[in-house]
Amino acid sequence: MIDLRSDTVTRPTAAMKQAMMDAEVGDDVMGEDPTVNRLEFMVAELLGKEAAVFGCSGTQTNQMGVRAHCVPGDELLINETGHIGIFEAGGPAVLSGVTVRQIAAPQGMLSVADLDGKPRVDDQHYCRTRLVCLENTTNIAGGFIYPLQQLQDVSEWARSNGLKMHLDGARFFNATVGGGYSPAEMAACFDTVSICFSKGLGCPVGSILVGSKPEIRLARRARKMFGGAMRQSGIVAAAAVYALENHIDRLQLDHDNAKQLSFGLAAIDGITAWPEQTESNLVFMELENELGTAVQFAAALKERGVLVGPMGGQRVRLVTHIDIDSSDIPKVIDAVKDCVREGFAERALTGSGPYSK
Ligand SMILES: *Cc1c(COP(=O)(O)O)cnc(C)c1O
């Protein structure tokens, strides 16, 4: 199977597993896991921040960030397609008593023009606008990478409006590698940054939140409260250390594969794709209605050994990652061509399996 559903499906390499086997561990809640301590130090230093705290998932480190900045009754501003607003099970409301205000933004990237005028005035009727959350790279908005200048402009605007800045950097290093700016340059625009190790970096588990010492202290308490403080977590932190040392530069290969895939898809009749705008490892395509739905398409491709992510309606997401080789790309394009030639709407409707309805 060529699995393009997400970069979360990656499996640890033999060398990564060896690093995990060799990890020195201790009780991290007691602050005694040397591998976790090393990881937190490494990432804080790389981003030019004071401190970091290791977490279980990107959802968790995002929610720890929200909690570190906000109190109940506060509001956060986020792009309409932002993960924190739609894919975290209402976490801000449940875990922090925070309301989420979703703002439309071209390509899911907020600019000062989108945000200006949005913070609520200081009045007893209103919640207190406290935090701006950005996503880089953007996920379902299209895998776009913010220009550094736009991040700097939003950051300056937020500070002059008394707002905090949080980055959902699930694909932080896809953004730095693809955007051509450094981790510290990007992190300087934010008070807190969340980074996933379990996506493009190829780790089995783990995320990290980076920020100032007082913010990370609050986030560490939130981690405990949310049930995410682990003990000998150096076992998994070792994978993250390994990935930071070995898997960042190779992300460019994933981006190149994604672009090549998008060009191949765009050349197929009945499919719309945007190769020129494919900036990272996320590829999006849309099917003409007559061909069938994204769910039917995914079912037909699965029969040909390719897994993709139907996004509802006609839209499909295909994600390149460390377990996808450049030699897989022509195979995927051929499988898609076969599907389109043979037709998939009828077959998927009458076939068996989870997508038969
Ligand atoms: C994957 C992802 C997350 C975190 O997901 P987890 O599965 O909780 O690690 C957060 N934000 C974005 C944009 C993501 O794509």
C-alpha cells in the first residue's frame, strides 16, 4: 500500500528505533528524564526561546498553549480552517473556558487586514480577546507557507493590540525548509510554538510547546491537568532528538514529491490540482462531479493499492512523507489515471467495503 492519507502514518526507521532503545530515561514528572530534558533544551535553543515542555500530541501542546495564555471568558482568534478551532474536539471551550472566533482568510493565512478591528473593545458585555493562533504550514486550507514578512506584520499588530501569539506548528519544519527562513526567525513572531514530531519528522509519538519560562511553567501544569504528564518518556523523546538531527533537511524531498504528484494529477482530465501552489507536502485535488465523489474515488484507489484522504464532496488530500519514495509518485499517478479511465462512481456504489454506500 502507498499510504498518502497523512504524514501521521509514518513508521519509525530502524535507526530511530535504535535511538529509542538506547535512550537514557528517568521520571520526567520529577524532571529527571535526561533525554526529555535534552530534547526540551535543544528545541528551546533552536527556536531562541527560554523553555520547552514535551507533550503527547499536537492537540495537547496546542491546548496547553491556549491554557497558558488565557483564562475562562477569554477569546482566541484563528483562521476559519484552523486545527485548534475545528479538529480539537472543542478543547478551548472545555479545557480553558475560551471561545474561538474563526476568521476567513485567503489560503488560511491571516494578515493584518483580516485581523484588524476584530479584537473586542474593553466592555463588560464582551469576552476579552486575548490570543491569535496561526497555523504554518496551513493544513486543510491547502498546505501553504506564510511569508516571513506576513508573520512579522501580524506579530507586531498583535503586540500593539495587547494580544498573545500562538503558532500551531504541527508542520513547523516543513514551513522553515519550504519557506527559506530559520526556526528562530519564525519563532520570534510568537509567544508560544507547538511542534509535532509525529508528522513529517517521522516519530511514533510526541509534540513540544516552546515559549518563555513563565508560559512553559503554566503549560506544564496544564499538561498535568490534561493527563499528559508521562514518566520515562525519554523512550519517545529519543525519537524526537533523532528526528531533529536527521529528518529536517529531507523534508524538501517530500515537498518535491508533492509538487511532482500535483503536476501529474493536474494533467489528468476531470481532475483539478494546483501544482504551482503546492508549497509543502500536502497535495489537494478536486474531482469533476460526473466522475464521482471523493469517497468513491478513495475506495477505487484503495483497490489499486493507494490510500488517499477524502475531504468531503469532491476534494481529496494526498500527503507525502518519509515513507513515500519518489518512485511511488508515478505509480500513484498511473493508479489515478486507471481509476478515471475505468470509472469509479458505479463500481464503488455497488461494491463492498466501508465506502459501498
Ligand atoms: C496534526 C495536526 C495537529 C495535531 O494533531 P495530533 O494528532 O493531535 O498530534 C495540530 N495542528 C495541525 C495543523 C495538524 O495538522
